[in-house]
Amino acid sequence: MERVREKEEGPEDIFTQAPYDFFTKSAPRRLKSVLRGASCYTVFRMARQRLGQHFLADAGWRDRIAQSIGASRFATSFSPGPPSRTPWIEIGAGHGELTEHLLSTGLAVTAVELDPRLAAGLRKLAEQHPQLTVVEGDILEVDLEKLLGGGRVRIYGNLPYYITSPILHRLFEHAASIEAIHIVIQKEVAERLAARPGTSDYGYLSVLTQYYSRAEIALEIPREAFRPPPEVTSALVSLRLPGAGAELRVGDEGRFLEFVKVCFAQKRKTLANNLRGLAGREMLRNIFAGMKLREDARAEQLSVGELAEIYRRVGAQ
């Protein structure tokens, strides 16, 4: 896994932008624009010059991860129901630490690896496993439409901590083609993805993730499982698609996500203050009263469904 720094950028640092009237302005390819914010890519390109690598060296932890995601070569009681027959895409396959587990399922595996030397090693592995395809490139830049091939896939990745957010945004662009995303990331970031309303970890990234998926922290992985060990604890988080958005029917998802960014733009302010550029105080007071919300409610106290309802009501005024 490639990594340049231990601490993930906070969602408020990455996604805060000046609000505008997105209920009336048209924006072609709006969803893709929102999900692929330019600031994320700038961070990645600047950091790429000094990438470090952390490999999942502990065989016992590799087995536990494989069991958890349904890719174990061994039978396990942790995977209820019939095994999935959905093929795999692996992000940052490295030396193939988990690739062989994925291959053991007998399903097609596409391994995406940025490092040319590691990609060369994976191509040697592919000589022994015809169902393995190696793509040398950057997951943020490869042609995902081509990789998906019109079908549904499962994704596993031991992700660079500092670009967890842009990778998730890229994958969520293709949510309809993804069955599940299993990623090893910094524990602190995993807690944000799975955070519930009313907790300090809950923010824009939580809403985004839970709009598209059902997030669960499956395993906490110690530093000692990696070589060289990172400075932080890691976690395996499983995102099973679809998420809350499947039932919310917000219409233009890009507009809704822009609205959510505005809601979380300044976490110390009330929701009414953050939305003052979009709706008058009296309108918001009436909306909150109709939903039985306090006038001083903050975005981090509201569920994905409640934020979607406020979005609909503000847009209807």
C-alpha cells in the first residue's frame, strides 16, 4: 500500500466551497464534478513524489481479512449464505498479498497497481492464473468503465491513507456497478465512514459514504501486521451497496451532495446559519418545526434521511 502521511485530510478541509444556488443553476455532469473535486487530485499529485509503501506482511491477518470479505480459501462461518460469484477489482495489489486469496475463489480478478516494479511481479503471477488481469496505472485515472465491463464487481483495496476520500468518490461515481467495497484504511478515517449522527466523527464523508453504502468496521488491524509498520492503527471497513440513497430518491444526486457540503461547511455553526445563503431564516424555522427539529440543530445531529428531507423542502420553496 502506498502512503505519504498518516493523517487523512478531514472532509471539511477537502470539500468546503463557497455555496451557490444549486437549486436553480444547471451544471452538466454535476455528480461527477462533485465526486471528483479538484482539490483532492491536487493533494494526490503533489504527494505522489514522496510515496511510501506499507505491505500487509502478516499471513494470519491476511487470512482474517480474506475470511471477512468472503475471499478465503478456507470455509468460514463468518460468511453467512451462499458465496458471491461477483468478480473482484483489487486496488494497490502490491506483491499480491491478498491477490492470491481473491484468486482462490476461482473468480476473475483485476489487479490495479501503480508501481511498475510491483505490476511486473503481478504479471508473473498472472502467468499461473489466467483469470488474473493486471492493470498498471492509477486508480484515480484508469478507465473504470472499461474495467467494470458492464457488470457488477466487488472491490478490495489496501489504500493509501491520504487519498482515501478521492478514491471513494471515484468509486461512488460507479455505485450502480459495485456490490461491495472492502478497504484497509486508517482506523480514524474508518470511524468517520461508519459514524452515526450525534457523534464527533460524523460529517460530510459519513453522509456521502452512507448515502451510497452500508458501512461497517469489520476488523481493527495493528501496526505490526504491516512492513514497514505505519504510525497508526488500521481497520478493514466494508461498504455494501446500495446505501440509504436507494430509498431517498433525491433526484439530482450531485445537487444533494453539494447541499450536504454546505450543511457541514462550518461545523461550529448551526444548520440554519450554514444554510442562510440558500433559504431565509423564517423558511428554515418552518421547515425545522415541520420536521420536529430544534432551531439550533447542527448538521452532525441529522441522519442522511433528515438531510435529504431538508434538501427537498428547501428546494420546493
